[in-house]
Amino acid sequence: VSFTMDATGNLLSVFEAEAYAKMIGPFKVTDVGSKAWMRQHNLVEQLNIQAHKNALTKHDEFVVEAICSADKVPTLVHHLLATEAWREKVFPHLYKKVGSSAAVKVYIALYHEATVCNLMEVLLYHENLCESG
């Protein structure tokens, strides 16, 4: 996945952020690493990058608004819990058996937890989100 910024320096437009937020959904622990799961990870990753860019520039925080209006905070919490379950229950069995071809997927699965935590950090910085959650 390549990330391309537009002329304003944004990775996502307001409309893309809204669409991506709506597309985020729950997954099973057994889905971690699948193509569908990787699409979810890419959505979350792009939303995370744009949310941080918006916070850094103190500009329109449309990612936070998109996630809130789509009511996806509980889904992101689900992502954290499912990824944590995968890390604690599945990863220890894969650790020594993973070949170099699958190592990237395993890394991304572990990285997803950090990505979601990072996005939640930006989201929970906003008082209105803390009150509604």
C-alpha cells in the first residue's frame, strides 16, 4: 500500500475519511492476517496517519468527526481486544514456526495493535468523544 498526499498535504479527503470510517468493521481472531483483515488494517492505518496530521497542524479534525459520526469507537476497541487475544493466544504458537514469507504478516498483526492504540489516543484527546464514549 502506498500513501499519497494531495496538494494540501492530506493523505485523505473528508469524504475518504468518512467512507473509510464506515468500512471499519469487527473481525474474528482467526481472521488476523487474511486479505479482508489486511484491508481493515490499511483503513485504520490511513485514518491514523491523517488523524495525527490533523492534530499536528491543529486543522479540521475530520477523521475524529468521521469515526464519531459512524460510531466506530466500539469497533476500534474490538480491534484492540481481538488483536490482543491473537497476540496472547496465537502468536506464541507461530513465533518459531513462521517462515520469512509470512514474517511480514505477523509483524503487521502485531503492529495493528499499536496502530489502533495510537488512533485511540488521538480520538480520546477530544473531550466530546470522551463524554460520548
